[in-house]
Amino acid sequence: MGASRHRRRGRITAIAATVAAVALTAGLTTGCDAVNKALDCVQTADSIADSVTDLQQAVENAANDPTQTDESLNSIQKNLDKIGDKTDNADVNKAVDDLRKAVDNVRQAIKNGDETPDIGPVTDAAGELTKVCTP
């Protein structure tokens, strides 16, 4: 009987260890996934910041090459699509929505003939996105 009891304890210990290992692995995977999402957010926010800088320069040089402004807005839009697909964070989603609205307003201003649209709201929204993406 002693050997039987010892084998049962051994099996229970092995099962408990397996369950603990699976739980730990799941926790680490989830944690890594969160870290990867945060890194994606930071990298994309950084790309958006670069695009906003390009937009500022394009607006300043609109008389020389009006297509640069549109290209910069398109670049921001692509990055917004990318970041919006990768997050379920409410703060990030709000910042993305605000930046999208600011970009749309600049597009509309250009469409209405404004050669030097106010890009301050784009800059502000990009700054907010960078802030909420920073872990």
C-alpha cells in the first residue's frame, strides 16, 4: 500500500507541475503579447511623428510641390490604420480617432483651397498618441 500511495502522490505532483507550467506559459505569452503590442504602438507612433514632421515641411513648401502634403497625409493615414488594427486600448483608440479627424480636417481645408491649413491639431493629436503609446 505504501508504494501505491507514493505513486499516486507522484502522479498528482506531476499533474500539478504540468498545470502550473501551462498556466505560467500562458501568462508569459499573454505578457509578451502585451509588450509586443506596446512596442508596435510606440513604433507606429514614432512613424506618425515622422510623417507629421514631413507634413509640416510639405505645408511650408506647398507652393513648390503641393503633392507632398497629400503624400504626408496618406502616410499618417496608413500608420493610423496599422495602429488601429493592433490595439484594443481605449486611450490609444481615442488618440487614433482624434488624429484621424485632424487629418481629415486638413484634407478638407486643402480641398477648399486653403494653401496653408492649420496643422496644429494634427501635431497635438500625434503628441497625444505618442503619450498614450509610451509604456
